[in-house]
Amino acid sequence: MTIHTEMPAVFKEFATSDKRFLVAYGGRGSGKSWAIAKILIIQAYSKKTRILCAREIQRSVSDSVIQLLSDTIDRLGLSSFFEIQKTQILGKNGSRFIFEGLRSNINKIKSMEGIDRVWVEEAEAVTKSSWDTLIPTIRTPGSQIMVSFNPMRQHDDTYQRFVISPHPDSIVVKANWSANPWFPIELNKERLYLQKIDPALYEHIWEGECMTAHKGAYYADSMRQAKAEGRITNVPWEQSIPVQTWFDLGVADSTSIWFTQSVNNGKEIRFIDYEEHSGEGLAFYVKLLRDKPYVYDEHWAPHDIRVRELGTGRSRLELAADLGLHFNVVKNIGIMDGIQAARSLFNRCWFDEQNCKLGLDCLATYHKEYDEINRVYKAKPVHDFSSHGADAFRYFAVGWNEPQSTMPYVIGSI
């Protein structure tokens, strides 16, 4: 039986390489996902191969690449060889494709034996913790880890790990639309139009560059002004002034925290620190706060912290209080009203360039959703890596003028 193995030339080395890490990154339309899917299907057809297809968050198998693999099997004429089930794909020779989310199933993955190949798709979202657990788990002789992604932030662990400082036993390929000889005419029209109306967003989506502020970014003008006025710099922590924290508490997503100090009766708001983590419970953040040298007088969280969980019947507001972390609750207003409140306070904000690097990336790139069909920006933000830091900043703006509590504070307390 003849199997058609055509793919963009830039990916052909992946099919024969014995390197430990095979990394494909870049913009839309390169064919990287199709190429990796074809390589893995052919390998699984040729010999018994156990393949884990993973991503950071997978709420159901429909979030995975199972449909892409199924379509590839059909195009290669291998439907009679593979059995496509709801949660796995089986080959007649014992090959098996498994689909898992890293964040929710990392302990299950740690116990897996005999994995020959891993394909991590949309790897820009994978955290350092997930990588640090996954990589040593894949230890079958000759096993390989294939990684595909469109970069988001230059500081993201995936970009640093595989692009900036790749393992010596790696092949790293950057591929964009121009590498794909079958790039569709329809997509090229969309590419050229976005290049015309928003060059910065175009560079990210189509040329595989890390995100920067672009036309649809909500705080682009505010960030430019802050830089021009020298308000993104080395901002000292004043030990005599208490610190406020502003949380965006994630459940399946990341949790972000801004740390502020009010100077000159609020005329100057100093952002001295920023934290962002995922997959951690409230106890982790209590310890994080206690381990910092700050003296706190206010902790603020969004309104949904009051929602009672089905399992316990208690809210995260109550659970946090049990741990000694007492939150004030930001009132619930519309997202666009909150963004406007943030814009109105921006000229009073000073940011520590080093400690707040990740948070500043969020503010610079937080942007409107782009409607590619109608070629317009929608009046709502995209939910991506920038959302958490930007949401925490929005809660700061809404909560800043709220009546402050009179909770006493002491050094080392939260």
C-alpha cells in the first residue's frame, strides 16, 4: 500500500530524526499540525507505537487533536487499520493514541509507562510546572517529545525552554504560511488584509512573533504614555507604607496578583510586584503572601469569590478566611466599564519594570477579539494568556475608590 507522505519540506526532518525534542513553532497556515499528525499516523501504522497527545487544559476529548488525527487517517486511506473511539485511537498492530490535559491529569500522566511519542499541541499555554513533570516521565528508550505552538509571550516557559535556550538534543523549526506550498488563496486574502489594518497583530498571527501591543490592544496608548513619562522603571518598595493586593482568582485558569502602594494620598499608585501561577490552591497563595516581606492592609478579589462550590457548599471567600486571608470584594460592573476605570487611573500608576514584567506583558497585549469573517474588532476582549493580569488590573481600578476596610495589619500577617 502506497501512503502519500507529502508535507511542507521544513518538517520532513521530523519524520526521520532521532532527536529527543522536535519543536515546530510559528504563525498560522504553516501546516505544522497537519505535518505532525501525518508523521505520527505513519509511525503508528508502521510499528506498534504508544502516543500521548497532550495540551495544558483539556476539558473534554473534543478539545484535543483527535479530529485532526481522524481526518489525517481518512486522507491517508488508513481507516480500515485504525479504530477511532470516543477517547482514543487504536491500531491493529497495538498502536494507541491517548489524549490528556496536563494540568488536570498530571499525576495520571506521571504513572504512564511505555510512552513512545508525546505531541504537545498549543504548547504556548503549557506551564513550567507541567513541563518539569512531563519531560522526565517520558523515558522509554528512543522516545520523543514533539511540540507545536504559536508563541505568545517571550517570557513564557515554553518559548524560553524550546526557542531561546533549546536542549542540545533538539530540532527547532520556525515555520509560517510561506513554508506551506498548499497555503489556501482564501487564507492569503485574510493574511494580507490583517497586515494592512493591524501590522503588529499580523506579525503575531501570521509570522509567529511574540505578542506586542497592537491596534486592538485596550491599553496600548496608556502603556506608550507610561513609558514616555518614565513610569515603567525601578519602583522602590517603601517599607513604611502598607501594601494592597488585587487578585484575579482562577480555578482552571491562572491566578494573577498585583501588589500596590499608595503614595501622596493616592496621587501616585506604585505597582511594586506581580505574581502569576496556575494549578494552585488558596493555601499556596497564603504562603506566597506570607513569604514576601510586605506589610499588608488590603486584599481584594472579584465578586465571584462569593460563589459557593457544589462540593463543599462553601465559597472561596470563606475558605480563604479560614486560612487567615481576608478579602474585600470588588463590586461587579461590566467589563468595558472596568476597562474605562483602568484607563482613567493609568496616569497615576508607576510600575516596577523587573518585578512586574509578566503583568506588563498582559497589559500591553490585552486586546479586542478580531472577527476574521467580518474583518472588524468585536466589542469584547479575547480570553488568552493576557486576560488574567489584565483582569486583576481591572479589579484594582474598580476597587480603588471603594471604601477601605479598617483591618489592622502587622508585619508578617496577611
